[in-house]
Amino acid sequence: FYDDANGNQSHQRDRRRRLDGDLAAAVASGPAPARPRFALGPNPLFAGSELVASGDAVARAGSVELFDASGRRVAAARVVAGRAAFPPAATRALSPGLYFARIAGSASGRLVVLR
């Protein structure tokens, strides 16, 4: 039994009728989701883990740069096969905090680094 807003009890069979699978199957599917313009992950990143930038904007760029909160460039990665990877050696030296990734002359994103 379920109580409605007025305190009346309705039977479970009423609930099943409203959640009938036929109704859910009648929903038309939408278009496929678009590829993200810029994705950066994993986020948050544990220092010493690989960081990957991907998406349409990255595929068209030559490099991706990583900046600390004061605006100082701390790492850069070249785009190869549509993605830019910062190896564990490049992220190991990052202190915990907020970082910004920028694609050459284009999009940007935020990244949190943890220890």
C-alpha cells in the first residue's frame, strides 16, 4: 500500500498500471548525444595519474596547456590522434589545487588535483 498526499491508501496494482512498460516503450528516442567540445579527465585528478584531454576542439588543436591558479604554465601536451595525454610524470609534480587547461587559442576547462 502507498499513501497519497491526502492520506488515502492506493493499491500496488494501481502503481503498476501507471508504470507499465508499454508507456515507457512508446517514448521516441532522441538524436545521439554530440561529442563534447572539450573533455578533461579524470577530474578530480590524483597527482601522478595520467590526464587526458579529448573532444572536437582538442582534435583540431595542436596542443593543450595546463596552468596553475596564478596563471603560470605548468605542463603542455601535444595532440596525437585527437587527444592530448599528460603522462603520470607530468602530473606527479602538481601540488593539490585548482588548475586550468587551455587549448591553443580556443576552449578552456578547470581541473582539481588531489594528493
